[in-house]
Amino acid sequence: MKKISILLALVLMLTSVMCLAGCGEKADTATDVNAIGWDYIQNKGELIVGLDDTFAPMGFRDENNNLVGFDIDLANAVGKVLGVKVKFQPIDWNSKELELSSKNIDCIWNGMSATEERQQSMSLTKKYLNNEIIIMLAEGVTVNSKADLANLRIATQEGSAALECMEADAEYNSFKDKITTLPDYDNAIANMGTRYDCIVIDKVLAEYKNSKLEKKFAISEVTFGDDFYAIGCRKADTTLSDKINEAIKTLIDNGEAAKISEKWFGRDIVILEDYQ
């Protein structure tokens, strides 16, 4: 009888262990660090968006310290279409690739340029916004060609698309020593005409900043070319970038994307284009 009791106890213990193991495996499914793509996001029910929270009008803090901006509104609208919660995670923009690869964030969504390098290193969405890299001028300063930059004090944001475009330009060596990189554009704008003669900057940001100033800065007709924006996911997360594309297409078709664009830019500049 004693042997039967011991045997029964062992059976019950083994059953309990197996049940716990099975339950644990099921619970881990939603947070499996090896999960990828849309399945990973759908299982946990949350999309963590990494952003630089000083980049108006894409994603920035208002006077009450709330996150606002075009990308904030668009990401929230995409989350509703996909049926997942969107969480915004401010990051060091220079460390965005590390934040993404370590799964601290699920995508980089903050006016990020769709460079050829990023097309290779990330799973990018289609181009969703048309932008341009332009030159904002202090009072009395003119730039009629890029050669003029060699005689000017140039400011831009560190790690920015504007800096990348300058570095890729054929005339970069003639003005590279005149460039000062700053953590954000606000410092550059505040010191225009004193420390800096011009700012190389995203057109969407320059137009937004100008709209808030009583005295507007002039914009040179010389530019560093188009700068299309895309949302960056991990290289293996192609199903996630596809889902975001589908959601943006839905928002374009139902008119919601145009409403969000007009709210922040005064016109509809949302696109959904493949790479050439």
C-alpha cells in the first residue's frame, strides 16, 4: 500500500510538472525573443515605435510635454487598422540601429530617410512621405551654388539625413570643414546669424519651424535633392513592414492619411511608392 501511494504521488508530481511546462510554453509564445515579423507584434499586441522626440513636425513634445506630430498621428492610425497598441519610445537617434536589433523597439518611425544603405540593412516600408534636403539662410546670406558653402558656417543635426546627403555630395570636400553638427536643430535656429550662416535641414522641418517664427528665414533654391521617408523594421521582419504598408494604403484610400497630412503640412504629401 505504501508503494502504491508513493507511485501515485510520483505520477501526480510528474503530471503537475508537465502541466506547468506546457502552460509556460504557451505563455512564452507572446514574448518569444526569437519570434519575428508580424506574428511577434500580433502575439504581444503592441508595436513599439522608436523616435527622436525633438523632430517637429514628425514627432516632438508640445508645451505640455505630450508627444505630438505627423508620424505620431499616422502611427496611431496604423495601429488602429492593425488592431495593436502603439507605444512610442524616445531613443538616441545615433543608436537607432542598435535599439532596433536588440528589440528595445520594433520599428524606427520618425522621418527616417530611405537611404540605399538602409534599404540593405533593414526591412523598409515603401516610401510614405516626400521630403527634400534644403538650405535655410540667415538674414543677408545667399547661396547660389554649393561652392558658396565653402565660405559659410554650416549647421546641421548629427546623424541626420541632411548630413548624409552632404557627405554624399560631389562637392563635400570643399565645405566639410565648415560644418558643425548639433544634437538638434533648435540650437542651430536659435543661433542663426551669430554662430551659423545657414542650416542644411529637412524641408518639412524647415517649413514647420518657419511657420512658427515672426521673421521667416529665406530658403535657397540650391538643394541636396529628394529625401523620401520610410519606416524601418528589422531585416527579418518583412511581414511587419508589409503589414504597415497595407495599413497606410488603407488610410490613403479612406482619406485619413490626407487629413493627417493637411493638419501638419497644410497639404497632402503622403505617398506609397516602391523603390526604383
